[in-house]
Amino acid sequence: MAADDDFFNIHDHGTSVDRKKGRVQCNYCGKNMSGFSRLKSHLAGIRGDVTPCERVPENVKESWRNKLLEKKEGNPSKKEGNVYPPAISCKRNGCSNLNGGVKQFKCEATRGSDCDSGSYTGTASEQEEGAEQHISLLKRRIDSQTSFNFEKKKKDSLSWQAQKCIGRFFYEMGIDFSVANSPSFQDMINASRGKEKCEIPSCQDLKGWILHEEVMEMQEYVKSIRHSWESTGCSILLDGWTDENGRNLVSFIVDCPQGPIYLRSSDISAFIGNVDALQLLLDGVIEEVGVNNVVQIVACSTSGWMGDVGKQFMERRRTVFWTVSVFDCIALMLEKIGMIDFAREILEKAKTITKFIHGHATVLKLFRDFTGKRNLIKPSKLRSAMPFLTLENIVAEKKNLKAMFASFEWSRTKWASRTEGKRIVNLVEDRSFWSTARMVLKATIPLVRVLCLINGADKPQVGYIYETMDQAKETIKEEFKNKKTQYWPIWEIIDEIWDNHLHSPLHAADRHTQDLISFQLDEYRHAKGAFSRGSAVDQINKYSPAEWWSHYGVQYPELQRFAIRILSQTCEGASKYSLKRSLSEKLLTNGRNPIEQKRLSDLTYVHYNLQLQNSGRALKGDIVDDEIDPLDEWIVDESPEIVT
């Protein structure tokens, strides 16, 4: 194969889908056809045995068209009177005999065969000599080109892979494709590769073959996740919100131990207030996932349409549980605790301190000098935890705050003599502020720690949530030195939300499974049979509940299957993954032609599933965020108006 032919690697433009039947698929439009030869004509727009591709980039189409036309015009086999080397043509037709003596043969050629029109007559010895010469020449040509072709293929493969990686970055982060045309972006990519330059994909590439490749790969990934649902079951996570146009939208995420996947988004504005219509929508999602696969639906809110549907859901679907995300329930607990008089007053006072320090550059610099460059505000990935993490940080910096306001450096600032500055100094010197702040933290930080634990867990938490919440309550009780008058109001808030929204037989499955399947549970309850092995007892703390059952419940298949499906579920909601909603909003906006709508649908599918696929690497146990929102209420009194 010539070197320039190798540049046009047809396998970069099509994918083999059935090797036995020779079926290939176009990477641009997805059309299936017989063989790569037809794919070349398909890409080149040459009509005949295949229809032209309507989505192939113009530069690719023109290159293949020129290549095929050049080959057709310059190929000797297509011109009358030119003959292939005798041994090669006759061997292909099964008529060569290189071992014979002086033996004549005749190769009758027919139109369309490898031998040209006409005939050739010769001796076997002549054919043998000609064949050896031709094979020798062919071998030398192949040897001389092998190294070059291999290196070029390797280079092309690396460039192809690099373009796919760039495309994947664009898709995952939701970056505008026009950025690929930026000289600065191109310089950045090339600088990262050293002397070897990278072919930057064009906007058309990002919309075309790269997106198609990524859709195909993502479909395979999603298919592998779906296969696990039958054994472990799965949870449907609801992510509902109202956009700037007042539309009620919802995205559906399916979660299981193998990983979460994005299913689809819907505009439910027309269904609000109609519980039956919303139930039918959920029924359709459950059937799409598989009625026998869905164990529970996890809502992201206790109010609105989710609250209305949740009240009636299990009456219609008794085999599927309805629960609310533990994140949202604990957020509601923290919000209600923060509304108690003593807590609300302390949080407001704490805000005045953070607004003053972070609102004035001179004071903030002085604070950082006294604290080793630290900030006073603790931003959180979970908005409900931020006030209490910040209050905890203020208490931790008590000594440094007092030292700063008593320092010579502070006395030299203009704020030391102003009313605002004096008010903050008096607050920091107020002993009751610090004692009440510690009381607020005793009531809330154990719940914040539960959020940290669940957020950083790499195993499903359904089997632990009951025990974890009980431990949080006991910690609160101990913090208040068992004084019922102090801890009981906090317990009442926790129990009210737990009983009404978070409590579910599903969460207690590892304790109460024996009430559901009694036949096999006597041995489990008394550690008999397979459960009596020392290793089974010893490994309880090593494995998650679902993993433990998969190891030690083999002799009890019915109970094992039930336990694994229940204990494999999550108690977290869609908010854990923090998916940006803008692409869903765009997809659910009408006005595009079918081609553009299909492309946006593919982009949305890839975007969300890439983010979910990589969420395991991005999520950490620490819920503290890296950046402080400059418009947060703990920094400014109110968001400033946007000047137009």
C-alpha cells in the first residue's frame, strides 16, 4: 500500500459491526452497509451501490472522492490490454501449477475477473520464474514500507485518540465548540505535547464523527451497567427544578452499585397539580428501566409535586419503595434547627462577623496574617451545611480573632475607631456569644458529620443509615450532657422529619429482613449453617452488607437475592452528583430542526453520562468546597443589582 493511501485509513471513518457478514457502520450518519469499499463510496458521495452520506464533513468527503477517482483513472486493471503478472492472476483463479515440468496451461479471463480480457498461454517453468521474481519484488516493497507505514499508522492513531480525548473534555464540561478555534486553546494543547503537534478537532469534527464515536462508546458502557440491574436492582433518582422561564423540569438518574447513568429529562409543567398524570409518567420510567429491576424511587424534595406524588405512590406500586434523599432530609433538619430562636440569633451574629472581615480588604488581610492565610468562611458543596461549618470555624478561630482585634495593627486601621468596627470587637469579646455558638454546634455538627460520611462513602449506605442516625442522636444527647430539656427539642425535629420522609422499611432491611422471609432466617438469626462459620462472623465489619450476603448467603438463594437487592441501594439523591441543568433546559426548548435536535440529544446523553461516569473520582468525603461565592449572604447583605 502506498504511503499516501495509508493516510486515508477507512477504519477511522467506519466501525465493523458484524465481522462474519462484513457489515460496517458509518461514524457520521450511523448507516450500515456491506464492506469498507462501499463505505468509501458512501463517504465520497459517489452514487451506485450505496447512498451518499449526508453528515460527512466536506474535507473528508472531498478527500475520499479525489482518492477514489484517482484510483479509478490510474488502475491498470481497469484498462483493456494490461495484464496482471501471470503467476499471480492464474494463482488467484486456481489454475497455476508451479511444480509441473514443461506443462502448458491456459488462463481464460472473463470480464470482472482478476485476469484481463483475452488469454495468456505459457509454460509452468516460465510461470514459476515470473512468480518468484514478482514475489521477490513485492516482498522488497513491503519490507521497505512496513516501518514507515507502521509509524504513520501509530502517529495517526495517536492523533485520532488525542482528538477523541479533546472531544470528550468538551462534552463532559459542556464547553462551546467554538473554543476549538481559539488560537490560545490550540497553543495550550500543542504546548502540552512538546515538539509533537496535535491536530485540533474542528467544530464540525466535534459535532460529527467524534460525537458519534462517543455516543457509541457510551451506549456500550450504559449497556454494561444495565446488565447488572437484574441481580442488584437499582434506584431511580429524581432531580426536579423550576427554570428561569417558570417551567417545571425533572431529570431521571438510575443508580446501582456499578454506577449511575442518566436516563432522560422531561418537561412536566403541564402535569403539575395532576397527580394521576405524574404517576403515569413515573410508571413509564419504571417500565423503561424494568419493573423487576426498580427497588426504590429517591425524591429530592419533601414538598411540591414530589410530596404530592410520594403520598400516593406506594398505594399504586407496592413493590417499589418511595423515599426522600437523606441529603435533603438532613438539610431540612438543619434548616429547622437553625430556625430555633437561640440558633437563629447566633447565626445572624456570626454573619455580621464574616461580612465585616470578608467585606473589607484591610481587615481580611489582617485576619489572614493572624491565622496563617486562612479564611473565616467555610464554603460547602452542600449548601445546608455551610452556616454550621462556618460557625464551627469561627469558634475554632476565637483565639486568633481576639488577638487580632487587640493588636497594634488593628488599632491603626480606620475601622478601629468606627462604630461598625467597635460593634464587631464587642461581639467577639461577648462571652455569651461563644457559649451559645458552642450550643448550636452541639446540636448540628453531628448531623453535618453524617453528611460527610455518606458523601464520601464508596459503598451503598442503606444498610447503615438507621445506625448512623441513631449514633448522631446519641452524640447530640451526650454533647448536652444528657440534659433532656436541651437535647429533646433537637430530637423532636430529627424524629419528625425521619418518620415522615426518610424512614422506610427499605432502610431497615438489614434489621427486619427476617420479618419478610422467615423460612431461611432462623439459621441467619442464630448463626447456624453457613452463617456459623467463624469467617462469616469475623467478616461482618469488613464487607458492606450487600457484599457480605453475596459471600455467605449462597446456601440461602431466596434470602440472599432479596438481601442483596435491598442492601445494594443508595440513600442519596441526585443532588450528590451536582449535574448542571442548563443542557437539559436547552434540550427541552423547542424550535430546532430534527437534525440539530438529534445532535443536541446525543450531546446531552454523553455530557451527563460522562459526568456520572467520572463522579466516583471527583467525589470526596470532605464536603468543604474550594471556592467562596462572592455574592453569598455570609459575605454581602444582598446580591447587587446587575447593571445593564
